[in-house]
Amino acid sequence: MSEELKEELQELLDKARRAQAIVEHWSQGEVDEMVLAAAWEAIIPDHAKECAELAVKETKMGIYENKYAKHRNKILGALRDMEGVKSCGVVDEDIDRGLFKVVKPMGVIFAPTPCTNPTATPGVMALSALKTRNAIIFAPHMIARRCANKTVEYLRAGLKKVGAPEDLIQVMERPFIEDIQAMMKVCDIVISTGGTQSVIAAYSSGKPALGVGAGNSVMIVDETADIADAAEKIFMSKTFDNATSCSAENNLVIQESVWDQTIDALKSHGGYLCNAEEKAKLKEAVWPDGVHINAKIVARSPVRIANKVAGLNVPEDTRFIMVLGDDPVENDKFADEKLSVIVTLWKYKDFDDAIEYLNKIHAIRGVGHCCGIHTTSEDRIYQLAEQAKVSRLMVNQPQCLANSGATTNGMPWTMTLACGTWGNNSSSDNVTWKHMVNHTWVSKPIAEYTLDEEKIFKTHWDKYGR
């Protein structure tokens, strides 16, 4: 037994390695059969309902209907992306170069998962691990252990049904911080969809790691946008599951000529605009110590946040809360991530100003994660794509419903959004099964070719001489 692990953790690891060894050389057909079996057990309506209900009850975050939809749709979306995809044997053959690659599993994946999406995240990640013949061990957030366990229970039932080793998917019963850190050091790769400290620990573990960055979504609304459509999509995204998604619009940067129109449109969807006094009370409720977010407001209903936590008096039909941003941006705490149905509004004049707002907001938090724009200007889309330090940019879409895959766009379905070097991550991708494989390059000899300096340097020599 490893000196670094408690007996119960060593047992998890040993069972994972034994299970993974069984499927290491399975055929594509066998792999796809177990993926479908595990997925179906997880999304059977009664099973998905139980997972969603338990998630809301246990974490006290989010909205049941949204968690149910997220649980089923994210798993279905991941399945769609994996359908017919080859994850075993020979891939990427290049006859002219005499090359082909053989795709292979990594081994045992260790995956800390968040309390905000406690059933959809392990559901999607487990299927990706199965598709690549890996074993996976989840470390759920302490306040989401029961619902994560329930999800894993259903996934394992699917494996059992088709004769696949159930221990390909396991979960830590008692995910204490010191045990999570110990497991990070003995697995083959860490994929952390947890908070900042979990991601830092993953990258410090000495093992290969993929992590996510902090969210702080910025959405620009320019004067060419369909304001009614933009407001509806912002509302849909901001209120989905009470903003458990790190992609939910956190800041709106609105062109001055459509400022009043946009605010009116947002109000028509249940947006409540705070005055200065209400904003001050809300700030104290959201950041009681001036730094850390109050857990009592995270993913809670807007009326509860406003009336019970902040001591305001907003209408019962309020769906989300709006505050006006103050310049300089760096001095306004509301430019930071809020993890709640609170959105900050900023007014800009020229499009360059909008990009400056974006960069200032992301300098506080969220660089590398995402932004979006409501516009009909192709030039502005490309300008924003060129200048924004983000890994994903959504155009005329509800940010949180689009970033991680949707039936209305081509983004890869995932629950793990990496943020590139901007967000101190090793990838800027939507993390999927493709990040859970190794490749063996196989090279055969080909006819010898020459390295032609005349051809390679011709344009350089024509311009600057030899």
C-alpha cells in the first residue's frame, strides 16, 4: 500500500486500476455499448428527476426544473458528440507521410467536481472517461456528496447491465481536502472542475492536470442589436438554475444610444434596477467581509437575496437584480464575479470603450473564460474576437446556455471550461473525451525528400536578399 494514501483511498485507486486494466484493449463496439448503457441509466426520466431533486435539496442551490434539464441535456449532448467517433485503435492515418496514430487510455482520472453542477458534471465526465477506456474517481464538493453519489450509482448500474466493470466509475465518500490532495498525487491525470483552490492544487500535484478558470461573463450590447431578442436571451441565461453557471451574464456593457431601451427590455423580463442606497445594501450582503462572496446568496432566488439577505423590498415577481456599474471599474466590487442572479450594467460610447470595459472587468476576475456580443455587425464580431482574451465568445446567444454546447450551436458539449494561459489553465478548450487520451505515433519509411532552401526562403530573399 502507498504510504501517501489512507487505506480507503488506496482501495479506491486499486479498484480503479483493476477495472481499467480489464477494458484497456476493448474494441470500439464494446466501449460504445458501455457508454450508452451508463448514459441511459443516468438519464432515465425518473433517475434524472431523483438526481435533480436531491441536488437542490442537498446544496440549496438552483432550480429543480433547470437542474433536471441540464442533467439530461448535457449527457445527451456529450453522447451526440461522441456518436460514431473512433476512440480505440488506429486514427489519423496519413499515407503520404507514412504515419498513423494509435489512441490509448491515460489510466485513472481524478476529478474534483463543483457543488453548482453536482450531477451533470460527473455524468458528462464519466461518459468521456468510458469512451476513452479510462477509470475515473470523483471528489464531489462536501455539500453535494449525496447527489453526486446518486449519479454515480446510476452510471455504475448501466455498466453492470452490460458486464462492464463497475469500478470504472467511483466516488470519494468523504472528500476531505487532505485526501483530495493525496489522490491528486497518485492518479494519472487530474481534471478539476472545482473552485480556484482545487485547480491550483491540481496543477501543483506533480501529475498532468486540466483545470478551469474563474468565470465573470461580460456581454456587450451594441446599437445594431435586436434589443428585444438580446434582453430575452440575457434573461434566459442569467436566471437559468439561479445562475449556478460560471457563464451566466455577470456584466452587461451597453451602448449609450440603446441604454434606456435595453434597461426597459430587461425590466420587462423581471429585472429589478437598484438605486444607489439599495446597491450599497446589496454590496454588504454579497460581500460581508468586503472580499468573499456570502454563501447565502449563491444561486439563490432574487427575492430571497434582496428581501431576506440584503434587507431590500423588491417585488415578488423579480427574476433578477440589476445594479449600475461605477467608474473607475476597479473600485466597484460589482465588477467582480457574483455567482448569483445579480448583473452589473455599464454604459459605453464607442466600441473601443466597450472592449476597454471588458478588459478592465476581466482584469479583476474572469480573464480567459468567456464573453459575448449582441450585434448585427460582422466587423465588431471579428474585432472582439481578435482583442478579447477569452476562450469562447458567443454571438447573439444566451451565454450560459451556449458556452458548453447547445442544440443551436456547434460548441463541444462539456461541463468543464478551460480558460487558457489567461486563466492559468493548460488548455483553452471545452474539455471532452479528446483530452483523456494518449497517442502512439507509428512511422513507416517513405521516399526520401530534399530540404529545398531556395523554395523555403524565396519570399524572404526576394524582399531582403540573402
